[in-house]
Amino acid sequence: MTKPAAPRSLSDEALSDLLGGRQFGTLASVKRSGHPHLTTMMYTWDPESRTARFSTTADRVKVGHLRRNPRAALHVQGGNVWSFAVAEGEAEVSEPTTVPGDEIGRELLGMIPQGARPEDEAAFLEQLVAERRVVIRLKVDRLYGTALDIDG
């Protein structure tokens, strides 16, 4: 009799590769009630510093949650429904970018892949200020996840 396939834990390197190979994940923050708040977000992953970065606006609910309680997690789907990575840690939220081209604006610009950068960088940086954009930096202290090697 064939033994059914079982999930296998992924190494730290495999988890980091999975995070780096995706652009979207689900960010979980903690509501005042203690319940999770989940939101799908685009992110960038820096394996060297083990930091996931997100761009959002200062008025978003998740920003308030993270300022009150910085514990957060990022869930990223793998190549099939049985594969995933979770990055847990504490998030810090920057102040909004206030002057086109300031440090936060440059960090936000740096999160965009080189081939997708705006043609008019000055206008883009002005737009970030108008939108009151902030950077959420999730400093990851724990990675975990699994994969299930099955066909189909």
C-alpha cells in the first residue's frame, strides 16, 4: 500500500526564496479586539535584512493596528495550494513622505522593480506625498511553511 504524501517543512533558504519569488501576500495585523485583520498586499522581500516592505497610505486601518500593536505576519502562497510561507515579526510604520524625493519617498520608489519605474520620477514622488504614502517594514524573526509534493 502506498503511503499518502505528507507535507514537508521548508528550510529557511527555501522559505526566503518563496517570499522573494512572489509579489503578493496576505498581511495579518491585530485589531483592538485581538482578532486578526487580513489584507492582500503587494510587497518586496529583502533576504539580507529579512524585511518585507509594503507601500500603503497613512489613513489605512492596518496602519493604526500596526502602530498600536506591531506584531504582524505575512502569508504567501507557494506554487500550489499545499505550499506556503509565513513570515512573522514586528512591523514599523514610517512617517508619511512629506517632501517629493525625501528619504521615505526614495524608499518607496526603490520598492518598484527597475523595469516598472515611472518615466516621470518627479511627478511620481509628488503623487506619493499627495497620497500620504508610508512604508511598512516587517522585520522578520520567524519563518515557517510547508510544501506537499504531489502531482495534480
